[in-house]
Amino acid sequence: MYEVIIVGGGQAGLAAAYYLKRHGINFLILDSSANVGDPWRNRYDSLQLFTPRMYDQLPGFRLEGDPHGLPHKDEIADYLQQYAMHYEFPIAHNTRVLSLQRREGPFKLSTTNGEYMANKVIVATGPFQTPFVPPIQEAVGKNVKQLHSSEYRNERQLNEGAVLVVGAGNSGAQIACELAERREVHLSASGAIHYKPLHLLGKSIFWYYNAAGLLTAPRTSARGRWLFRQPEQIYGNTLKPLIGQGRIKLHGRTVDIEGDQAYFAGEDSPVRIGNIVWSTGFCRDDAWIDIKEAFRADGALAHEEGASAVPGLYFVGLPWQTSRGSALLGWVKYDAERIVRHALGQ
């Protein structure tokens, strides 16, 4: 029996664990991965963060290296593992939660490694759970290699032939730029692409965001409402010139695929492809929370800034839980501390 169980051992769960340990609370982290940091290690090989190291740290533990430099994803994975080891957090690895129930008394968590009981539960499973791929994937020919961006590691996974990257967010943009070095690359965007520089007047763009309080501005504030309405930004100056040079061919929304022929909105002729990388995002999977009161009528989680409608149930790391920084590595600590204080009645 634990006072608190944290579901998820990523940055949100580790930040919550830090504050629980400071208060001397009996807690346990349940994590489906074999090692802390594996979700970062398993992303594409070339992934580099946009935020400098000074903004990629969890509370109480420094990320080594140039504070103004941009870390590689494996560096972040190692940092998270070192963080958990440094604070000696109790973690049950390879333990996926199958259901969370509460009939009377404490919460019961049924997992792949047995049952656990806790008075309170903090869900810190993160925004990247179930890869989303649109239904048109079913019309793709068997000879076309399909990978979601969460499965893509490097070019060696692909077949010969052109690559279509569907989705022009930051992951899709980075993957397209990487592949354009040696491949014919087509990038499908559902709308206009908006660019932001990584640096401005010698400082990271995130220095300005942080100084202006944009990443911690409450969603209900004027700044928060303005920021919430902004489209996704593509950071850096790599994609735009490659499109301008024709090394990446930009298309509109992918409307259909027949075999190895891809069709785009506003274009009459299809493009022949040998590979598709679906950079189409993720969906949350909260079906394992077997508590009706935890959900609104529309199926969304019922919570107020991370405090569930179910007493004793909390969330950390939800996108826009309180602000733009809620799900970001360097800013999740603010929600984590607040949620822990709430859980402890402070």
C-alpha cells in the first residue's frame, strides 16, 4: 500500500517524484519502459531539441554541457536516467497499468506485474501515447514502406524510391530535411507553414519566450489565450531553403493514396512514392482509467488544471494543463510542484 503511485516515469513523473520525496511521502513510479529515458532513446536518431540545456533541466539536478547548446535526444535520455538514479526513486519498470479502479477506499492499479494499491494516483503518461495514422493508410500498396514518425529511426529503414512525409510539424520537418540529403522527398502540409528562428540577436528564441513569461502564462490569461490560438511553429532555418531550392517538394494535404500514387489537394497529377513517414501525431489513451467520474460527457478527462473530478486522482504533463509549458521538459516542474502540494493538502 502506497500513499501515492505515479503512472509514468518520464519527465513529468520524475518531476512529481522529486517533490514527493522532498516531503517524505511513500510513493512508487510504475513505468512501462525497461529503462528511464527509453521513450527519448527510441525516437529518430538525428533528433535534437530546440530548447537550450538551460531550459531542459528538472528540479534540483543540472544538465551538464554548454547551457546555451542544444542537446541530442540521447543526452536527454541519459540525463533522465541519471536523475532517477541520483534521487533513488522507487520505480517498477516493465510494468504497464492495465486498469485503474476505485470502488471504495484506495485506488487499485492492475498491471502486467500484479496489483498495487494507493491512496492517491498521479497520472504522468505524457502526450505521446498512441500513434495516429489516417485511414487512407489502408489504400497504400504493399510495396510501399510505411512508418509512423515514432517508428522511424533513420534512412536505412526505408525502401528505394521517393519518400512522402505526411505532416509538416517539427518532427515531419526534421525528418524531411534529413532525408533530403540523399532522397527525393515530398512533404505534405495541411496548411501554411509558420517559421520561427532558433536564435535572435544571439539568444535562443526560448530566452525571449521565458523572459516574456509566455511559457508559464496561464491559459486563461490574455497572453495564454493569445498563445493558445497561434499555429504550430517550425523552428530553425533548415526547411525553408530546402523547399525553395526544390530539394523538398511541398504539397498540400494528402487526400488519397492508391498503391504507390499519392494525391494532394489542389494538384491534378499524383506523385509516385516508395515510402511514407506518417508524422501525423498521437492520440491519448486513457481507456485504462476505469472510473466513470474521471471523464466528461464528451470523453475528455474531467480535471481542473490537473486535479481530477475524482478525489485523489491527479495529472501532470498534459498539454496546456495550465500553460504552454505544461508538457515541456524545462517547465513541467511548475505543474508537478503545484499538483503535489494539492495532493498533500497544502
